[in-house]
Amino acid sequence: MKAIRLHQVGGPESLRYEDAPKPIPKGTHVLVQVYAAAITPAEFAWYPTFHTLEGGIRSFPIILGHEFSGVVEAVGPDCMGVQVGDCIYGLSDWFIDGAQAEYCVTVPANIAPKPVTLDHTQAAAVPISALTAWQGLIDRAHLSAGQRVLIHGAAGGVGSFAVQMARHQKAHVIATASAANTDVVKALGADEVIDYRTTPFETAVGDVDVVLDTIGGDTRDRSWGVLRKGGRLVTIAADAEGVKEQRVRDAFFIIEPNRNQLMNISHLINTGVLRPLAGSVFAMEHFRQAYEQKPMHGKNVLHITQEWQMSRKGAPE
């Protein structure tokens, strides 16, 4: 198969588009023919990119890209609940090769039926961002109707889903974004949008129940002051191992694959409650451009499979 593989610690310059062995599904594994995979530049700095689950050092070359949309090609002998031909989307394990290849392996618990209202390139950009927003706002912050929530980076992959989920929860949504993205973020459901380039958000908002931080650093540090007493801050922009401040360590979380939540997200997309913001789509061999061109909103996506087999089970008519 063709794959994009990382040959040393570094950035996109260390990736190569080349031939690689096609994985074989064993045990409960699912072999996926990847139609599209999303770009997550932060993977170059992730601990699991270079380590095994047991803490050992992974061998190069390494395949990145842990969210995808595609079709089930084969299943291991002990796999249950997934059939060959299913159109699915989801995640592969952080500690193994990812989906920037024509085929990848995953497990049933990490995937769900693809939203039928999205094509594969749209669906590939959903899993990490939507699950992060769900787990941050609902599982950790317990956001409820009538509460005030401040969402940083509201035009990004996570932020754009968070705005829509908070609106669906009937919260009062305050968002930070650039002026160029104000109308987009308001269309997603934000009640107020603060241009972070011209207005320090802490001078414009206060007494919020929840802050969802996707930026980190100074933005996160300034956010503590806008919380009401008993308010909750959750962040995806911290290194839990490197941060000494306990409240930051407590606020930080890493998403976990969740089939039930992916199924709920599919339902919300199919019914029009959620919609992904699309970045740009690039051919697989143009992967460096996909990394180097920062999207205005959402995520960039690699189109992996050239001949889409839309007659397969679960594909849109």
C-alpha cells in the first residue's frame, strides 16, 4: 500500500510518501480501507507518536493520522459488531500506526457508522474534534442549560464543535475568534464573539460557569479570572507531565475513543444539529502542503482513496 511515513523526529519535512506493508487484522482488529484522514500537526509532539503503550521507544518509520473515514475491508477472527463493507469513521489507537495510508487497523470500540449526510473527507475531520468538545463540555464540565460558557479558539476544529454543542445544551455561548471568523462563529450558535486580536477577553466577559480552552499558555492563565466561584475550566492545551500547577493538571484532559459518543455525534450531524467546518482537501501525495497551509477554520484533510466505492454497505445513495 501507499503510506505517508515519518522517518525521524521532526515535522512535515521528515515525512515520505512511499510504499509500506499492508496491515493484517488479528484478533479483534478491524482493517479499514482509508478514504480520507485528517491532519493534526500536534502529532509531531505527542508522546504516543514515539512511544509504545508500555513506555518503550517506537521504531521508525511511523504512520501518523489517527482519525479517518473509510470502509471496513476485513476483520480479525475474534472481531464482533463490525462487518466487511461497513462505512465507518473514527480513530485508531494513539500508540500504533495511524491512517495516513491506504489501510489502517483499529478496533470496533473506536469506530461508528459514518454520518450519512457527510462524504468521507468531511467525516474524517470529525472524530477527534467532536469527541474532544463532547468530553470537555459534557463529561468533564457538566455544562447545562442556562450556564455561561467561554470557548477559546471557536473557529478551530474543537472550538467549532464546542460552540454547536453548547448551543444544543441551551447554554449562553461566548466565543473568542478573529474578526475574519466572527460571522462564521455566530452562525454556529455563539451569542457573543470577542475578537481576541483587538480585545482582551477578560475585559469583556466575567462570571462564566465554564471555560473550554483550546489555546493554552497565556490565554489559559488569564481565563481563571473570568470564572465565577465554583466555575470549571477544562483545557486540551497543556502538558500534564510538564505542568507543575495543580489546577492546570486537574483541568487538562486527553480524549478517549468512545463508540457510543461517535454514534451520538453521527445522529446529531445527520439531523442537522452539528456540522463540521471544513478546511481544505489535499491529495495524499500533496501531504506537505496540507500540513503547511493553515486552515481558516476546521481541519485540513487528505484524500486517500481515489476510487470511491459508493455501492458498499452504509454508503449514501
